[in-house]
Amino acid sequence: MRVAIFGTGYVGLVTGTCLAEVGHQVTCVDIDQAKVDGLNHGIIPIYEPGLEPMVKENHAAFRLAFTVDAASAIGQCPVVFIAVGTPPDEDGSADLQYVLAVARTIGRHIQVPTVVVNKSTVPVGTADKVRAVIAAELSARGVDIAFDVVSNPEFLKEGDAVADCMRPDRIVVGSANADSVALMRRLYAPFNRNHDRVVEMDVRSAELTKYAANAMLATKISFMNEIANIAERVGADVEQVRQGIGSDPRIGWHFIYPGAGYGGSCFPKDVQALARTAQQAGLEPRLLNAVEAVNDAQKGHLFELIQRHYGSDGVRGRTIAVWGLAFKPNTDDMRAASSRRLLEQLWDAGACVRAYDPEAMDEARRIFGQRGDLVFCDSAGAALDGADALAVVTEWKPFRSPDFARLREALADAVVFDGRNLYDPAEIEAAGLAYYGIGRGR
Ligand code: UGA
């Protein structure tokens, strides 16, 4: 099937590549000429495991093309995806300007009956807006071409995006039109073997499903962070509590890891956007507001532990090694990353930072630039050189089992602040280091 996809960010690029991988003829469109040129030369703008070879193979096999030419990409395509960003505007609502700009472009260029598929994370009611924009463009052209707008939210995770896309646990298709649903089923048939993963529903329910999924996951995390904060005060260990509740299948093992707060381009933005949607609909979203407030406070918790150790002005003049800058492992993405809050707090308190991340160093240089109180290090070991203490912010695999004796030797103040509960406190303390974790009573 011929498919056009607008937007070559995480969602558009991964979706387009996976659709090409299963044999569809995909053209990805972006307004950024440099990005398109790069992609046509095999330069992938994001770090995502497994993506680069897949892009190159499908590009070489002429199943995957990149262009800025919207008109030729849309051409005779029966399916056109919208996969552009929906950043928060000032009040936290999703900003639809990019989605609606693509809708205008689609309305200007479609030639044949088209199913427009919205993959961007958009507030409930956006499909109707997209429909109205396309209809207005068609009537301005004086043509009458049939089209439908389907909501097909994506559920891929950064770092696992290719696997999530190739093996989806569900494919949500929101449409009232049986022909559109049938076409979506044909498009996704290669991903839908063995058992039916397509969940059909109305458009608004599909739009809300995306937010409900992310808000539920964010809620689990904030809930566990609150339990961690209670544990800390009552002398319990949240890691033991986690072990004690996860085996109940109604709770489950996923997304109950307390830590330095959730970040990334999705949870913070989507929880806020859903809260604004609720408010606009006349409902005060008490739970969502609390989820966000708990997370915001949690991002400052690691610094509170550092201050607790050093005393109120004792952080001044210290050098802290920071392991992990990305908002989670296996990505170079630092959007809303907890590391950013920690670094700002350390600098405000007069500390210096020696930072290392396996993938996000370029991104960190871009964000922070050159400054006297930040040293970008080439390895986890190098970050320890001349440091007084270590703070771990992201749970990258290489950080999971360091040589504690080496840590003890390297860190002048012999203290570790473990923002992801990676280490066994007893083991670390046996090596002669002080230990602070999240919700562990120390
Ligand atoms: C999230 C969802 O998991 C995807 O299903 C969704 O498609 C995506 O948003 C999206 O809307 O595009 P992502 O933001 O890539 O995916 O990352 P997650 O793996 O969900 O992690 C989000 C944050 O939560 C990270 O900062 C992570 O460290 C934190 N987290 C996660 C915890 O603090 N504790 C946990 O137990 C799990």
C-alpha cells in the first residue's frame, strides 16, 4: 500500500520505517530540508536502537523515501498519516498548530479518496478540527474528494520504539466508517498475526485512550514515589514494599519503580494536557493535578538527599559526579529529564558537576553549553575523578554494578546518592560508602 507520513520525529520516523519494513511503499514528509537531506544519506536524527539499519535497508530497497515535497508525496496515496509534534502551549494544553498545518497541506493536495490517520497525541475533538480544515481546503479548491479522519494513537516507548512498533500489544483504530477501518486493518495486517490486536472504537474514545494510557502509567509512578516518601519517613524500604505488591497481577511489576521522577516528551506533557482538557470540560482533575505535583516535587528529591547529607550550605564548593542525563536509558532524549532539575539545583547551591551519559553528551552540550561549573566526561569512571560524591539519575545498564571499592577510592566524601535504587545499600555500605536511595530510610 502507498503511504505518506507527515513528520519525521520519533513517531513518524519509526512508524514509517516499520511500515516500509513489512512491504508498504512509504514516503516521509518533513518541512526541515536539512533533516530530509540527512535521512536520504542515512543520517538518523535520533538515537533509537535498531532504527538506523532498518532505515538504511528500506531506503536502499526504495520502500522508504524522505522528501519536503508534500504534493508529490500525497499524490495518489490512499493513506496519509499525521505524526507531527503537539508541544504544550503556555497553559499546558496541546498546541495543535503543526497538526492543523499538515491538515491544510493535505486538503490542498489530495487527489484521490483518502484516509487521514492521526497518530500525533492530540486532545479529544482534534479529528473533528482536522476534518473541518481539510473540508475547507477542498471547498476552496472547488473539488469534492471523499476523505475520512481516523484516530490511531501510538504507544511506542523511546528506546524500545522499533520493537514496540513491530510487535504492538494493541492497534487502536478510532473511526465510525467501516471502509476506513477495513483499510486500516489491511495496512496493519502484517503486524496483526496470531491474534487480533486491532481495537476498534469511536474517534473520541481513541483520542482519549492515548491520554488515559499515559496518565495511568504516570499515576503508578507518582503513587510509588509517594509511597517511597512515606517509607523514608517511617523507616521502611520501598524496594521491599515494591517486591511485596508487584506479584499481585492487579498491580503488576511494571511502572512501580520509584525514582527521581518521570520525564520525557510524553508523560509530563500528556498529564498536563489531559488535565487542561478536563478543566475545559468543567471538571477539576484532582488526581491528575496530584500526579503532576508529586512528580514535580520528586524531581527535586535527589537534591534534598544531597543537602540532607551535607547540611544546608554544605553543598557549596563540592564536586558531584552525575551518572545519567537522558530521561531514561537507551535514548539521548533529555526533554523534561530529572537530571536537568538536579544540575540546576546543584549549580544554584554552588556545586560543580562532572557529568556522563552513554548517549546524551551531545544533547547535554547543546542544552547547557560551556560553563565553568560543568565538566562533560568521556566515561563513568572519568566522571568520578576529582569528585566528592556520586549521584545516579538514569538507570543505564553500565551503571548497575560498579566496582564499589573503586567508588570508595575515587569519591573524596565517600557517598552515593542513588536516584534509581540500583544498588544494595548493605553492599555499598560494606564497601565503606554512605548510601542514600529513594524511599529506603537512608
Ligand atoms: C511513554 C509510554 O510508556 C509509551 O507507552 C507511550 O507511547 C509514550 O510515552 C508516548 O506517549 O509517546 P516514554 O516516554 O518513551 O514512553 O518512556 P517510559 O519508558 O514510559 O518512561 C517515562 C518516564 O517514567 C522515564 O523518565 C522513566 O524513568 C520513568 N519511570 C518509568 C519511572 O520513574 N518508574 C517506572 O517504574 C517506570
